[in-house]
Amino acid sequence: MTALHQAATSSASWRVRIALALKGIAYETRWLSLERDENLAPGYVELNPVQQVPCLAIDGLMLTQSVAIVEYLDETRPDPPLLPVSAADRAYVRTVVEIVNSGIQPMHNRAVRRALVERYGAEDDARAWSRYWIERRLAALERVVASRAGRYCLGDTVTSADVFVYPQLMTAARFAVDTTPLPVLLGIAERLRMLPAFRDSHPPMGG
């Protein structure tokens, strides 16, 4: 049985939902509340010692980390492909993925914001700190994507870059990020929203 352990407020979980939908993979959902620290419960820590979401049970495996999960799905279910054929194009797609995965998302990760508040007393500044980095890195991402974009991040074909960019843009709204300086990314997001895999992937209650 394929099951996705995820959280409504997790953009990393959102990426995996999109990838599963693009691949046409049916799965059961195991919702966790990060606000209630359900990811710290002993039963879940046994599945994922890093205490993060998502966690995907598939093919007798328990996979963690969204980049690894999406690449596994693409390697084992190659239709439709999420990575392009040429090495140069693949490097570009992976660059976009990593800008989101390691350059933006960790800056607004709930655990990071909690540490800023609980360990360093930055209660008033935690969201502003996250917003600063989201805005700065999205501005850089806009320039990177503008050089290769068509309808989507790489020409007119959906790739892993879109799988990662879309949830990040949607999440930016939670931090009151001004996205008006991002016309290329916003245009891509609007076109992606018309695709069922992206449109139907939104978390419950807009989380």
C-alpha cells in the first residue's frame, strides 16, 4: 500500500503530492499536525528519525526527503518524465530544485522559526526573518528561471522544477511576501494551476 505521511502546512509534502498526481499514483494520506508536534511522536520518529515530513511508503520502502522521493518516483515511473534528456537541461532543472529546496524552504521551516523564538527570543522577528529570505531568494530565482522559461520553468514541458517552484510560490503568501516583482514565476504558476495535478494538490483549509 502506498501512503503519504504529510502535513497541510508543509510545502515539501506539497511537492510530493504533485509528483504522485503527475505519475498517476494512487495513495492513502496520513495527515500530521506540525502545530501539535505529531511529527515528534515516537511512532512517527520510528518511520522518520529526522522528524520531518513528507514520508512516503511505497514499493515496500519508507522514503523521506522530497528531492529523493521525487527522483525515486521519476526513476521507477518514468512516464511522464520530470527530468529532461540533455545534461545541460537536467543541470538547470536541478539548480531550480535546489534553490527552492535548500535556499528558500529551510528559511521558513517551522522548526527553524521555533528555534528563533524559543532559543533566541526573536518572537517578533521570526516571520520577518523568513519573509526577508523568501523575498531575496525568489528574486534570484526569478532571474534564473527567466533565462529558460516558456509556459513552465523549462520551455513548455513540466519538470521537477515546476513541482518545487509552485508550492514555494503558494507558500510565500503565508508570509505576506510581495510577489508582484516576479512576473515570470507568477505567470508560470498561473499556467500550472490549470493542470489537474497542480490544481488539485492544494492542502486542506489552504494550509
